[in-house]
Amino acid sequence: MSLDSGLIDCSLVKQLVGEWARNRTQPFPFARIGEHLATCLDCLAWVTETAHRPAEHYLQTLQLRLSDLLRLIGESLLRAWSQHQDAHMHFVVEPKAVPEVKRKTLGFLRRYESFSDQTRTEAERIRTIMAASEPSALALRLEPYELTRYFLDTALRMLGQAEGRLLLQLYLAQTEIYQAASERKAEHHDRAAEHYGLARGCFDRIRAEDVRRYPGLLRPENGPRPGELTIEDDRDALVGARINLAVMLVQQDQYSETSLHQAIALLFEARRLITELSLPESEFLPVFDNLLIYYLRLFLDHGSDQSYREARRLAEEICGAPELATPFLKDYITADRDPALTRLLRDPGAVELASYLQDQAKRRGA
């Protein structure tokens, strides 16, 4: 039975509706406030707005910001972990200094945990795992996979369908690849296969994305705010997924002839996407670096003379494109950015190609 409108005031209406909006597990308190709303237009307008824009909207905003910060912590851990891996990845977004990110994350958690019992529980889990990710923590040295995956997976779940989800999928795939390599080094071959399979699942989800959503995008002149993910990051991840899947296949199958041909096909798929999405090739130098490596491996390891001719043709194509030649020659020929390519070019069978690339680098002052 509803109470007389004179027994309930505007502040109590807002209190009751605010409690309902916080978790919405109870029915809307119309029986308590209905008569008041019939006579108070101010409260009616406020309650209507709250009912149609419930507290979940505020929670969603908090989750998006918290997702950004958790992703940056996960990315920093992934970057540190990658220094000890044979297969490296290109990070599209540079993380802020980790201590500052953690400070902001703790601030968001204080707001986030006050929302409901569920968010309070999750906030406590995040706080606990953040402590385990401190540089001095034993867990960071023993379990980089568990920590990295927790932050990235939590960030992805909070992000939902918002911009940046493809990049997070790419980071999760790389996390699985690194763990697979660690398991294989320990001769845990079944576990390694499981992690490679999880990585493949991430790549498949990215490759299933409709790329027609992404052509014609322009990078903002001033760029996004630091740490913010954008649809441009997702577009870059479409290409990055092909590159990293190619690297995974040859790593998993130890540079077999079949895996090398599969990887080359993926890199050509990446090149087609770069053109289709109007991206500058100079931002995706690993495509050309890995193509040269795989052609040379087919030639040196599997005796394919045709692959050596393809490597030479690709080198001439690179050197014939001014916007591509200078950064590629500077990074991969002069600075030896990729030790794997450097080793292959030092092989006696690749002397002629190595001389050509070194001569081109000198001519261009790269």
C-alpha cells in the first residue's frame, strides 16, 4: 500500500530510487513514491531520467576507463616478458609509466567497488593481483603468463564491444604464444599445443572481423589522449593479427616447408589489407622483414631456388619504394633490428642478396 505523499519528501525519493538504481535487484519502489511523483513534477522528471538512464551507464563509463588502465598494466607486463622471447611483437600503443597507471587504477577501484557487492569483490581481486605484479613480487618472476593474461582478459571483458577490443585480442594471442614457447622449452608439448590453440582462437576472432568497417579512417592530427584506444588501433590489429599468426605458425612447426608457405600467404594477406585499409606500408615493416626471412629459410633450409629469386625480387621492390626503403634499410640492414634476418644474410648462400641490400643502404645514407 502506498504512503501518503505528505509523508515522503524529495530527498527520500532520491534516496530510494538511488538505492534501486545501484544494483536493480529489487522492484522499482513505485509503491513508496508513486503518490509523491503524481504531485511533484521535479521528482518525476528526475526519476524518469534515472529510470531510463540507470546507474549501469555510470558503471559502464567506469569500466571503460578501468579497462584502459588494466590493459596498460597488462601491456607493460607483456612488453617486459617479450624481451626474453624469440618471437617479438610490435606494440601499437605505448603504455604510460606503470607506477602512474597503477595509482590511477587504485583511484578508479575506490569508485568502482562502491557500486555493488559484485564490483566490490572484483575490485579486491584486481587489487590483490596488482600487488603481485610489482617488480619485487615473486609471482611476477614465476607466473608472468597468469598475471599478464589476467589484466588483459579483465580489460577485454570490461571493454565489451568498444573500440580497442581487437588490439586486446592481439595482445592475448601473443601472451598465449609466449606461454606456449615456455611450455615447449620445458618439454610440456601437450600444454604448448593448448596455448597455441588458444592463440589461434584469438587470431581467428580478429580475422573474422568485417574489414569494411575500417577503410578510409584518418588518424587524428593531435592523436588520442595518452593510453586511449581507438578504432585505428583495431584497424592496425587486423594487420598485426596476420603478421603474428604467421610468426606463430613457423615457430610452432619449427620452420617446416609447409608452415613457411602458410606464413608467406598470411603476410601477403596482410599486405592486401594494408592497401585496402589505406595504411602506410612503412608502419608495418615486420611484414617485409618476415617475408625475407621466410623466403631465405625456404631457400637455405629446403633448397628452393625459386624462393631465393622471390627474396631478391622483394628486396628490389622495397628499395624501389622511397617511403619504404629508407626506414627498412635503416632498421633491418644498418641497425640489425632483427637478429634472425641478420644471421640469414650472413649465410654464404645469401651473399649476393646481402651485398645488394648493404649497397642500397649506403647509397641512401640509411
